[in-house]
Amino acid sequence: MNRSIFPILIIAFIVFLPSIARAQGNYEIQVYAADTEPPKSLMVELHSNFTADGQRLTIDGIPPTFRAEHETIELTQGLNKWSEVGFYFFTDIQTETGAQWVGSHIRPRVRAPESWHWPVGASLSAEVGYQRAKFSPDTWTLELRPIIDQQLGKWYWAINPTLDRTFHGPGVKLGLDFAPAAKLSYAFTKKVSGGLEYYADYGRITDIASLHNQQQQLFIATDLNLDPKWEFNFGVGIGPTAATDHWLIKGIIGRHFDWGHMKK
């Protein structure tokens, strides 16, 4: 992959894709790292998110998030040393309605290869998918997520300046939506890291919403590095603005499966 291709891909995504997703709303709460899944390997993740204190009313037919449990299955297959493709299966579980399928997404991603020797990790993902109108009036959406990260000794940081857009639903008229995410963590031991994760939706990129109408979430999160094949991330988050669910609990459990050394 020639190093000139990466910035061209970024420009192509911005110019030629007419529409980019409103946030998937507490289904997958994660700040992405720049690395991609190695070739001949599969990452299986379970995202479990519980809204302890959230929206209690049904608004425009959309069910409340209060006491809702969202379970998301994510499968990520490595394609080569600089690309991968991910699949998502979203569910909503509530006492009154039981477990329901919400929607599914597909997410190709490319990254800057290590041979370029950039001082930071960099990658770009495009996530396109469908969610049922019962859970989101914007049924078809696309998310463009640049990812930049860096490990500095025991410190790690990552930023995801995400752009979202709807291409089927009332959100089409709003244009590009700016929904950044960021992470800062510190390795207390070789196996335990902890820090802050920030998620937001500022609204239309050309007309940022007032603070009252912005979505803002701040999580205290822990990563456990118990085994190279496993991934553990847990956090408790608060949403201080009126447009945000106020208390959330999230967890991610992931397992790598390597097909490269299977016996014939």
C-alpha cells in the first residue's frame, strides 16, 4: 500500500460519499485504537451497556432508554497487514418488550502501515448500516471515523473525530454531524490500565448545537491486559447535559481467534 493512497482515501470518503450515522446510542461505547486486526485472525467482542438512568418517555415512537440493556456482538476479520472488516449485531433488552433486534452494520477499515514509521497510529473506518425505525427514525446511516492514537511510556491517548450522516430518515436534512470521542489512560501495572473516555455529539458540523442540546458522556474506564488473546474494558459514565442519558455502565469482552497456525 503506497503511502500516498491513505490521504487520497480520506479525501475520497469525504467528497464522494453523500451521507455519513447518527450515534448508535449506547449500543457500542468505545474509543477505537488505530491498529487493525492481523490477517488470518478474527476478533469476537460482546458490548454490554446498561442505562441506569436515562430517557423515561417514548418520544416519536422511540422507546425509552431507562433501564435498557443493549447487547452488541462485533466480529472483526483481519484482511491483510493494513485492513480489516467488522460486522455488528445490535439488540435492545427491556422488561416490557423483551429482547429485540435493533439493526446491523458493516465496517471496513484501513490504517497507515508500520513501514511508514509515523510517530502516531492512524486509521480510517467507514461504518454503514441499518437500524429499525422503531429504535431510530434515521434507518440508514454511515459513519466516517478517523482514528489517531499513541503510546507514550505508560500513557496512552486516542482521538476519534467522527463525522456522521443519515441517508434515509429525517436526519438527512441536517447534513454532517460531528461526534468526537477521546481516551486517555495510564498503565498502573502491566495488566491494569485506567483513565477517562469521552464521547459527544455536537450536532451539525456547520451549526454546533447549544450545550443544553449536545450529547456529552464522560466515563471512568479500566482496561485489563490479562492475556494477549483477550480484551476487557469496563466503565461507568455520566451524561451531564439534558440531551444525554445520565448514568451508564458499560463492558467489553473480546477474544482473538488466530487461523494462521491451524494444523492441516
